[in-house]
Amino acid sequence: MKTLDEKFETLLAAEVQPGVVVVTLNRPDRYNAMTNTMFVELERLAWGLETEDSCRVVILTGAGKAFCSGYDLADADDLPNLGALGMLDQQERAARALTAIRSLRVPVIAAVNGPAAGGGLALALAADIRLASPTAKFNAAFVRIGLSAGDLGTSWLLTRLIGPAKTSEICFTGRIVEAAEAGELGIVNSVCGDDVVAAAVALAEQIVANSPGGVQLSKRALQANLEVGSYAAALELENRGQALLTRSPDMAEALNAFKEKRAPVFQGK
């Protein structure tokens, strides 16, 4: 993948299995705190991977002991002085980065290897699937620094994952949610062993075994139907996806492989 040849200051990206790309936030000395450079690089990397047909799953994780500690408070002193439009520009830069990650046409798995706070929680929530190590912990830290939990999609995504009452409690208190509780609440799909990236890769391999088009249009339907207002609209979207996929040679290959009792060989066309 040509995108992986690019140089980044705050990220590492590597194809660890065919079609499986691991993206590592790489500021371990700052617990992978977010900076404007990281926001720009996340967006650039996401757009690059979007053009790579061989990319089938993206895994997000953090270097060192943390997943992501949120916005780097070393850069926060200037925020009150930016003015309304300056702060709006700052917010939109961050929002574009997380939107680019969430909008990737392929599944995104967050392998949460340690604390995910504030914007780090938002980044984990932007993934389609979240796996946690036993040392993972989550908090919506916004109120602790005088900000709102309505930031970078957290209020929208967390509410849909665990409901408004639990979201309100977590966001109003800013308390820590340990890995076990995150699993019970449904913030994460499961709590794995210490090597959460290996668990994410194993899950990614299961996804890669399926048809690329089927997985991509499944993701599109699942995300879009979080936002449509009716059952009828959901059916309309699903019908279009199925109609498109029956035009793909991958469906015929899947049926032939089933009849011949062999593994299908998908082309992703």
C-alpha cells in the first residue's frame, strides 16, 4: 500500500496481515495525547487508506501504556485566547480527523491498550468495534477541564451505545470506567488478554475472510441506519445495497464455493 510509505510524526502504520493495517498513535511520552499535527495526520492517513483497495480492516491502538489521553493539555493554554472563530476552526480540525476515521469504508477496530480519555474516548467510539485490554480505562474528562462532553461525537455515539442515563452519569461526573465495567455496559465488545492488538488482528482475519463488498455495504447500512428516522427508510437503504451486491461476481463465487464445499476466493469487485 503506497499510503503506508508516507512519513508521519505522530503515527505509525503497517500492514501486519494481508489487508489488515494497524495504525498506532505514537506519542508514548505524552500518553499519545492529541495535537493539531495528529489530527491532520489522522485525516491524511484515513483518506489515503480509503483509496487502497487492498485495505480491508484498520486497527487503531496506542504506543506504550495508553491508548490516547485526549487533547494535549500542554497545548491547551492558548485555547481561551483563540476567539470564537479560532476555536471553531480548532474544533473542526479535530472533528474532521475523527470523521475521516469513522467514515472509512472498511471496518475500524479500536484495540484499546490503556487509558482512553476525552478525545481518546471519542476516537475509540468512532471505531466500529472496540476491544480492551485489562488495563484499559475510559473517561469523558471534558467536565473536569471546564468543557462539555458534547465533543467530537461523544454525546451522540456513547448515548447510542449505552443509553442516555448511563451516558449522563459518566459525562456529568467525569469518573473512570474500568475495562470490566466498560465490557458490562457495552462500551467495548470484549475485554481481551494483555495483547489486545493480537486479539484485534485475529478478529480482523475473520472479517477479511468475507466478501469485501458485503462487509463494506454492511458497514454503510449499519452507520446510515443510526441516522435515518424510520423502518421504511432503513429497508430502502438495505434493498439498494443488496441489489448492488448481486451484481458483483463475489456473490456468485460465494454460492459456487458453498456448493463445492470449498473456501470462496473473493475479488472485491
